[in-house]
Amino acid sequence: MNALHTTIEEFAADGFTHIECHCPRCRVTRLRPMSWLPRISMVSVLALLCFCLVSWTAEAQETDKHHPTAMAPQGAQLTFQTLDGDTQQVNSEEIWRIRATSTSDEPPGAIVIDYAFDRVYVKESLASVVEKVGGVRPLKKFTLPAGGPVYIVATKVTGVTRAIPHLHHPNAHAIIVSREGQTQVQETREAINQALVK
């Protein structure tokens, strides 16, 4: 008979009547009748379950403390006044570019906030928008080919490439690349890279 793979019934059939029960809490080993085994087993199982639940709970709480989302606050919702007099909230972590309107198909005198793969036109001043966003996101100022300022969120930049003649604006010397889009600027690639690391 293999003691490691033998059932209680097989022990009883071979004439065994008692079993040693060890309590890890009391550190005592007692001899108990096999008829007690179901009750002993149930107590042991319940004790083990309680111990596991306490361990899992403590481990989960410790993991939550060190989880990046637990340490980093979620993006602040910024409120802007739209051109129709209403307000719109934008998640600050989704904003990647701010500039004044400049093309004929855009409303004149408005400020463009590019966020995620969308944009909103607001009636607030450029300085006001930059101050509001700059309080929660690292903004860097660059110059558009037409001469106007553009503010880029530094952490959204994925690369800087050279401007291609006859393909980009004649005044553009570099392209700032983000996952959401590209921005042509007058600054050189070296100047952009230096500004981004400051």
C-alpha cells in the first residue's frame, strides 16, 4: 500500500482506526479517531481558505499601492468655452497641440485645441488656454510656417523629421510628429530636440 496515494477508506479497510492530526496554530499533534476525519478535514479546509483569503487580500492591496494607475492621477478634465457660448470638457492627457486658427476653412479669431484625434474651437484667448493646459501638461512653444505660435505637449511627441522641399511649406524646417498628427514648424530639428528635453 502506497501511503501517499491511499484513500481513508483503504486505510480503514486495512484495520487503521486512528490518524495523527497536526494543528499548525497550536503546534500540537494529536491522535484522533478516523470517524472524526470529516470534521477535522472541514476545519482544516476552512482554516486554509481563511488564510488564503487574508493573504490574497493583503497582496492585492500591496499590488494596488504600487500599480502605475494608483500612483499617477488620472488626467484632469479641463473646461473650455466654445464658440457657440457652450462649454466643453477635454481630458488634459489627450491634448497634444494648441494654436490660433489660421486657414480659410477655420473660424477666424478662435483657438484650436487638438486632442486625441479630434479638435475643439474655443473663444478663450491663446494665453488663457496655454496657462490652463500648461498647469497640468508640459507645453513647448514653437513657430508655425506662417509665423504664428503653436504649443505642443512634449510628452506627446514621438519624433522629429526634416521638412521636404516642394512637399511642405517653404518656411518649414522640421516636422514634429505625434501619434495623433504632424506639425510643420520653422525651428530646426536640433532646436526642437533641445526644447523637448528642457
